[in-house]
Amino acid sequence: MKTVQLRRYTIRDGEFEAFVEWWATSMRALRINAGFTIEFAYGIPETNEFIWAVGVDGSGEDFAEVEARYLDSPERAAVMGAIPERVEERLIQRVTIVSERES
């Protein structure tokens, strides 16, 4: 079993490329090191949208434990404190996998 969280962001005008660069060089590794898998990440520059998903092997409770440790970590605080707020709007939801990726 895997629990997946879908994260949809609207990025502030003029900040899309900087956000993607920061995400790729900082956030991605931070999440992986915290115990998450990055399921995917897509961007739509024309509408300033960034859509990605993180997963944790296990139940929703397992996800909540990993997320709580991640949110309280000094590593996250350092990474988040080093950047300006580039996200204008967030929509974060747990999702259910209804079809696996086909090769």
C-alpha cells in the first residue's frame, strides 16, 4: 500500500522558473531524504501551475508520521527560510491510485 498526496501550486507571476529551479535543487532531495517518494512533477509555465505528488509506502497514518517529522525538521526550516514566498495558492489533497502507470 502507498499513500500519495497531490500538491497543486499556483506560482506568483514572474517566479515560475525560479521556483522550479529551487524545487529541483532543494525541495526534491529534501523530501526524498525525509522518506517520501516523488511520484511526479509537472509544470505549466503559461498558467504558473506546478503539480506534483509525494508518496509514502504504507497507510495514511504512516504518511502522517513521515510528514510530521519532515515539517518539524531543521533541514526543512533551513531550506524554506532561505527563499522568498513564491507560491500564491496551494491545493493539497490525498489521492487514491486507481490505475498504475503503464510501461
